[in-house]
Amino acid sequence: MASGKVSGHIRVEDRDTKPKVWVATITDGGARRRVTLGSAWVRDSGQRTPRGAVKWRAAPGTKPDETFLTPAEAQRRLEELLTEARRRGGGPVSADPRLGRTWSDAVDAWLADATERRGLESTTLRGYDSALNALRDGGLSDALPLRRITSAKIEAVQDALRQRDLARKTIADYMRIARSILGHAQKKGWLAHNVALDVDLVRPPAASADFRVLEPSDLEAVARLAAEIHEDEIPRYRGPRGGEGPIADHTLTLMTERRKLQCEAIRLLAYTGLRIGELRVLRWSDIDFVGRTVRVPRNLPTNARRGEKPKSPKSKRPRSLPLIDQAISALARVEELGPAKRPEGIILTGRLNGPIGAGGIRDAFYRGLERAGLDWMRDEPNPMVLHDLRHTFGTIAVRVFPLSDVQAYMGHADIQTTMRYVHHVPRLDAAQRLSAAFSQDLNTPAAPPNLRAVGA
């Protein structure tokens, strides 16, 4: 293969991790490739190039290990890469054979492959960033050569994540990503074996019925009390000498309206089973008051940035669910609070007519639990969270609808997820109906439904 002109340069890159790394950019016949050379053992000389770049000098002291490179060593490494590229007549270049590909190379290749195959959402990429930062903190640094990643290293990273008191599912997700990255590196020929397969990784908790739900009467109490403004919460102007002044009426009005809106959001989450991201971008045009249905076509995750557009629901397709009387009442109160009802307008508006903030709803829910005397639910090993309002809907829905219907209403991909609600609360008439079934074959009458004790 005929090669074009081969050239390259190096620079120190700060990836919000310590230490900084040396990155080489190789240009070969118009094609550009980036190669991570190693950690940067440097200090700022105080001088700048004509273009304003920092002129680096070797840091004082002894380098921790061979993965750290001084400016002179990084330059020599670049020359070796260029020589290798010219010798091969073009084509892919790799890092110094003594070090091989690095963890950073594997991460970049994995992300590029995932983006090309799946077209990753910005929220998904931010989730990956969190995972990769945690893995770096756990010991998988950017400049770490892949050949130095052993099963013992993977176990050490997992132990480091455990010490951070992360949820088991979070640890499992992070380690699954690490295993996938190494698996992709193996497919590219950078590794002979995926060592993560030799490690007993943390498994995510199985879907279970271990969650908290509220009965409708408790839910109403929580929502009502969440909207109250106590005396010590009333906003006031600053008085003379820093004392308490008169009530700030305008601020109090805004605060009152905001709390009322938040308490209706609490009700709607429980009465529709919507995810918080789905409720935040629900529009009046999604409500069919005549057909008594709610259409769920979009979702705005809580980690979405300001101005980011909604995407499809978690199930990747729209769904519809019943519009019950209690939800209609909540929507009527929202209409009285918010701007004029417009078909294209979102139902729960926050500041600047954007989606209501998820954090405010969450705080209001926990405040209501405390005031309703249900704060013990937050002190349990498995504390109640805002998402449990969705479980409240599912638990009551399975009492009156077939499982397949509830699965469709909630947008569950797997029926096993919906089965949690069956295990959580049995049908109220289950014992009576089962007794009747046995009685038919035994030719014995079933016990009266009001019988309170055997032999009474």
C-alpha cells in the first residue's frame, strides 16, 4: 500500500482526571488518528509557544512508573510511531509495543462503536461519562496499558466502587460497562482475553416486590400537607437591623402556586403511573377527556440539560392508559393554577413556562410524608422514593386489570416487571374466590364472607 506523507505532533491533554496524559495525533495521507501515549510527567515552564500553548518541562522527582512520560520521552515515542507508520506504508498505528493499547484507547473505540451502531442519546452519553469517571477513580486510568489489566485489577476496581457506598445496581452497571469495553478491545485484537470474564462481578438486584406503596387515603394526605406553607416558611422582607420585616406578598403568592402545582404532580404520578420524565412533558393535547385516556408519546429524563428536547418514552414507543376520576380532578385544579389551557402547551409548567422541576416535586413529596407522619418510610433500609408513586399505581391496577393490560399501561418491556405488583399485594378477594373453587369439587359450602374466626 502506498503511503502518503506521515507527520504528527504531541500535546498534553487534561481529561478532568489526574494525571494529565500525552496524546499523539498522527496524520497519514490525510487520515488522522489519535493515540494515547501515557501519563504526562510534566510541569508548566511558564513559557508559551507563538500560538500560546504551554511549554512543558519534566516534573521534579522520580516518576511513579514507566507509564509516565517526560516531554523528551513523549517526543521519542512520537518518532517511534511515525517510523512505524512509514515502515508499514500507512495503515493503523499503535502505541509503543512495550506498552500496547491503553484503557483510553479501548474506551474511545467502544464509545465510537456504540455511537455508530445505536446513535446514543446525550443523556446516555452523560451516564457513560459518570460510569467512566467512577472506573477511572477506581483504578482504570486513561494511560493504563491494557496488558496490565488483570482479573486482580478488575476485582480491585470493583472493591473500590463498593467502598464508595454506591447502590448495588450502580456498581453492576459500571462493571458491566468495563467488561463490555474490554470485550470490544478483544474483538479488535488488542487483547488476547477479556479478563473481566474471569471475575465474579456484582449482579444487579433482581426485580422484586421490595418497594413502598401508599394507600389512596395516605396519598391524599401527603399531597395536601405538601402544599401547606407553615409560619416559619412565609417569605418576609428584611426588617430594620436585619430583623423580620413584613410579608413579601408577591413571593408568597408564587410560593403558594408552586406548592399547589407540586402537590397535584404528586397526585398525577400516583393516579397515572407515569414516570416523572413523562409527566414533566405531558401536554393538554395528550389528554382525551371524552375517551378517558392519557397518551404518553414523550419523555424528558431528569438529567436532561436545560433546553434539551424530549425524546421517546423508555419503552421507545408511545402508549395510552386510563384517565381515572382522581386524575381528572387533579388536572382541573392544575388548569385553575396554570396559564390558559392550550393544546400544544405542557400541563405542569415551571419557571419561564418550561417543564416543572423534578427536584421540587421530590422535595414536596418527602415534605408531605414527614407532615403526614409517614416519614418512617424514609428511614427504612429500603426507603420510599418518588418513583414509588408509580408502583402505587401498578399495585392497585393489577387488582382490576389483567397483567397484560397493566404491562401496556406502564410501558414495561418485560411482563416479569409487572409481576412484581401481583406479588406485592394479593387480590382482596383471593381467599374467598379460592375457597369457592375448592368447595365446588368437595361439594361443601364455602365459609360466609363475614366469618371472622374458625370455631367462633
